[in-house]
Amino acid sequence: MTKFINKDTRVVVQGITGSQGMFHTRLMKEYGTKIVAGVTPGRGGQESEGVPVYDTIHEAQDNHDIDTSIIFVPAPFSLDAALEAIEADLDPVVVITEGIPVADSIKLVASAKAKGITIVGPNTPGVIKAGESKMGIMPAQVFKKGNVGIISRSGTLFYEIASQITRVGLGQSTCVGLGGDPVVGLDYIDMLKWFQDDPETEAVALIGEIGGDAEERAAKYIKEGGFSKPVAAFIAGRAAVPGKRMGHAGAIIQGSTGTADSKINALRKAGVAVGELPGKVAEELLRLL
Amino acid sequence: MKLLEYEAKEYFKQFGIPTPMGNMVTTPEDAAKYVESLGKPVVIKVQLPVGGRGKAGGVKFADTSEEAKEAAKQLLGMTIKDLKVEKLYVEEKVGIVNEIYLGVTIDRNRKQHVVLASSEGGMEIEEVAAKTPEKIVRFYVDPLTGLRSYHANYIASKLGYRGGMMRKFSSFVTKLYTLAVEMDAELTEINPLAEVADGFLAADARLNIDNNALFRHKELQERLLDSYQGELTEREMEARAEDLTYVELDGDIGIIGNGAGLTMATLDSVMIHGGKAANFLDLGGGATPERIGKAVKFVLRDERTKSLFVNVLGGITRCDYTAEGIVAAREELGLRKPIVVRMMGTKEEEGKAILKKNDIDTLDSMEEAAEKAVKLAGGDA
């Protein structure tokens, strides 16, 4: 299993010269993330946000020790970028890009799995270790070092709940956005396994939404005793209508699968405290800890 | 993006998938002319982006060109599920020995393509799955090897085919899988797939393309907006044209948020406080004041909207931009519908100051804001 990130993790930014790549490289550096190199084909030899840029990861590795990669390259080129990072044995590979074809996501996730590498995303806000390092686009000000791990399929709702956790006087350990696409690298269960063994995490906030059955599978895993720390959850989309994609490519109720009620019921049966409103998650965590 | 049967069949032909002879027509005269040239009995099917056309009377048979003309005339006057029939597919009638089902789709949980095949074609595959699950062959494809010929042979023999028919069905499966991958299909389905005396024919065709992959299929990209017909409401079509992520709902409280999850949670909180949302509108990340203004105008213009609830969590989206966009939109429309804003994060103070100057209230808590939006819409919160 991946080590995810901490203050010592050395990061390469793929797509560092694009507007998103530059903007977030600056914010990540401000937060304390060790960004040692950037890659943009054709821009080798330049600097971006004070970071040396290379044409390939291979070349960046000749000059730096690198642990992980974060990808901002446009969707048509993301598969190539991710395969390059996987081939270079970087782990995890965080894919921020939205709009990647599902077929490409299937390929990159399978390629990573064959090498035991973790893909975070695609279409993810990324991963943060509160107070140490962030590989992602989440606003840093809502996080504070603490003992709650967060797993979320959504972005802004994740920040919303993180800020409420901070507001009630708690804080976060490692927080991961799984991504809003139908096919993503990480599942809730992967993260629950990781949090089970993480000594810095004492409780978990699970943030889900309509579409698919990842939350139901997580509930089953918890119910069967796979995860022993307290969990509080929120599921978005009770007011959603079947057959309509609610913003995220993966957020769609198809037939009778993927409804919020099915997820909420499964989680409650597994003993998870499910909040009716996002604000209730922090209150539940306060009660559980 | 959902293609119509005749469009899907064009691609089927390109990929060498056997299909009956057929032609798309838009007039009874052309239907008659085609049957004349074909010299065979035909089936005439309406071309609409919705299912259940058979039950709705959208399929007719004809033996002669006169019959075809008459049938086409009737079909072209029909309206099915609010859609006017404008296109017909005239296809040679084939001697079906057995109706098969074959489909390729994506299993999001397993993160693989899956091939589904069943000897029970002709009815909905969901129905077969519920009643006789043992009659469905599911084959999950390893993304690193793709579907190999021995996989396709396995599927064919599982359906009970031997010898030449086994090889023919196997080749059919391989071709459909190749099409699914190369065309970036979210789903491609043949139901029924006709087993005829000497082989197999795609009697129907469904092909849904992944919108995110349209950069690889430029010829389809141009037709994206048209393809939403039947799937999206008129208002949703307008929103698409303005590049807004919008879903129409049936309440009276307009909702704008940033990020899909937060916007969904905003709908939920309105529902919990006894209100009903008129829409879902996700600004996405990093919206400019112009984009926010456009969204606010779009929702306020909707005569059903009695109050508007804007919920923004500022990260890469800025609260001051949000405030500027709201104020400008309201000025421009000259409407005085009540607006409730909840904003937090990047440039929060600046944003709140702009709104205060313009007499628009802001609240810090999403719950309180939802309650107020419901009250202002005349609900019973």
C-alpha cells in the first residue's frame, strides 16, 4: 500500500507550465509541499514558479529524487502522462484532470494496479496531510492538523465538511478525494484499510454521493468488521432525480441503483453515523471521539 | 451521447458487423422508393432517442412499396414520449431462427469492460438478469490484454454454438468489442441480434459514446447538442448552449453552487427544510464574475423561481467574484426576487461587503441559508 504523503514527500508536477499547474504549484509550495521538479514536454530547461522544468520524468529523475507525481495536463494527454509516471515507479500518482475518457481511466488504473501503484483520481481534488503537505487543489485554510481522516468523492463538499470538522475543534490527518468519475483508482475500502493501520487517524469522515455502489460496498466492509474505528458519513443527492447526471460524470442514479437512500441505509446498518446535513458530520465525530 | 439506430449501424458497417440491408428515410415516398429498389419485405422503425418504440407502435412491417408508403405515412405523423417522429429506418426483414442479446459496457466497480451475451434476446436484459440470471454470460475483459479470440470463442460456446456458427458468433463478439473500444462506447448493445440460417445479423443497434472522448471523434462532436434531444428538457438544452451544468427540477427555489457534491447537498438541505429546488446549477471551479452573472440570470429568468439560494465555498472560486456576478445580474434583469447567499473561503470579507452594499443578505451557515430560502419562496420552513 502506498505511503501517501507527508512533509518529506518529493513531488513532480506534470503539466507545470499550464495555468492550473502553475497556480496550484504556487499554492502547494506555500503549504509546504516539496515540489522538486516539473514536467512539460517542449519546455525542458525553463523554470516555473521557481521549479526546474524537464521534458520527461526520466530526465527529471536523472537530476532529482522523486517519490510521487501530480498531474494537471489536459484530458487528451492525461493517459500518456499517467503511464509515464507509473513507468517511473512514482506512487501515488494524483490525477487532478477532469474529463478523461473512461476507457483511458480503465487503462491507467489497470497499468498502475499491475505494478502495485496507487492512482488518486482522476477528477479528484487530491490528497492532503493536514499541516504538512498537499498534493491537490483544496483550499488549505480549512484544514488543521488532527486525527480525523476524510474520504470523499466530491471536492467542495469535502472542503465544507473539513471546515466544519475544524470549526468544532477537531482536525484532520490524511484526507483523500477519490474523484467524481465513474472509474477511479481508489475505492473507499482501499482507504479504510489504509486508515485502519494509520496511527494518526482515530476516526473517519466518509463523504459520498449518488451513483454506483461504492458506498454500499464500503458499508458491507465495515459491517463485516474490516474497519474498527468510528465512522461518520454524509451522502449527497437525496433530492436528485433518476437518470440525470448531477454535475459529476459518475453522479447518476441508473434504474434503482445509486440512490442516496440505498447508501444511507447500508451505512446505518453498518453502524455508521450518517448526518442528514453536511454540518452534522462534525457533530457526530465530536460525539464519537 | 446516444446515437440513433441508423447512425449506430453506419458504425457497425464500418467495423464489419453484419447488419441487414437498410436505409434512413424522412418521407413516405422515399420509403416506397427504397422498398422498390430492395424488392423484399421490410420492417420500418421510427428513429428516436428513447426506448420502448415497439410497445408505442413505432415499428411496422410492409411487403410492398405501397404498404411501405402507407406505413411510413402513419409513423411519420406519430409523437412518442413527446418527440415527433421525423426519421424512419427501412430495413429488410430477416428470417430469425433465434433472438440473441449481445452488449459491451463498462463495469465501474471492477474498472473493466464487460461483454454480456444471452440466448434470451428480444426482451430487456435487466429483465433476463432478474428472472433467469443463469442465461446471461458475463465476460470481464482484462484491460491489459484486451478481448482475445479465445475469450470470444469461450463466450460463443457458452451460448451453445459449435463449429461454423461458433466461429461466426465469436467473430461477431470480437468486432463489437473492437467497436466499443475504438469508438469509446459507454454502452453498445444489439437486442435482438438475429440468428439466421447461416449466421448472425444486428437487427437493432444501440451505441452510446462517452462525451469525454469526443475529442477523438470530431465528426460526432459537432452533433453533440442535437443528440441531447429527448434526453434533456428545453431549458436544459438552453443551459447547454450557454455552457452551464444545469438540471431542471420541479420546485420553486433556484439553486446555484460550486462543485457537484456541494450543489447536491444544497438541494438536500432545501428539501430537509420543506422546500423544493427548481434546478441544480453547478458553477464548477474558478468561475469569473461573468460566468456567475450568466448563471444567476439563467436561474432568475425562470418564471418558476421564487427565491434564489447561492452557495459558494471559495477555493479557486472567489467570493468577491461571486458577489460581483450576482449584483450585476440582478441589475441587468431588474428583477427583485429574493436572493440568499452563503459564502465562505477565498475573498469572503470582500464578497460579503459587496453584497451588503447592495442589500443582499449573507449567512454563514448552509442550514440557516437553506431555511431562509425556503421561507422566502413562501414555503413552510
